[in-house]
Amino acid sequence: MKKSIMMLVTVFFLLFSSNVHALQPSDYEKFGRIAAAVMKEDYPGQPLKDYKYQGRQKLDENKLADSFEFTVQENNKEKKVLVKVVHDLSNEKTLNIAVEEVK
């Protein structure tokens, strides 16, 4: 009886802990929101057509760069724009944001 109760508690704990992990946003989502806000400022009134996470690059021990590619429509033409957000792991602060049109 005790074994079956312990087994149920263990299964419940494992199921609950995996659901909590699934609800937490991935760490690059924060920087994606920052990149989207920068795009809205740089291209005011222009619709953002597409958004794609390009990946993460380790710059040094504490610095990372997350890259995002946006497709924006400007004057009836679509443009690809790359936004790179450099941030520090030790204090979770954004250090630099670079916006570059892809040709």
C-alpha cells in the first residue's frame, strides 16, 4: 500500500514538474520581444510580415548574441532586416542592439 502511494506521488510529481517547465517561456523570447519593439520604432506604421529566430552566438564567457530576422513591408516592397541583441548572462541585461537590412 505504501509503495503504491509513493509511486502515485512520484508519478504526479514528475507530471507536474514537466508541465511547469513547459509553461516557462524560452529564454530567447524576451529578446525577441525587444527586437520586435525596436523594429516597430525603426519602421513605424510598416507591417511586420514575418519573424524568425536565427540562433544564438556565444561572444565570450558571459556575453551572448541572439539574432532575429524580420520581414517588413515598406513602400509595397518586402525587406529582410536582421536584429542582433547582445546581452550579458551574469546580470541578464541587454548590452547592444544592432539593426541591419539584409541585401
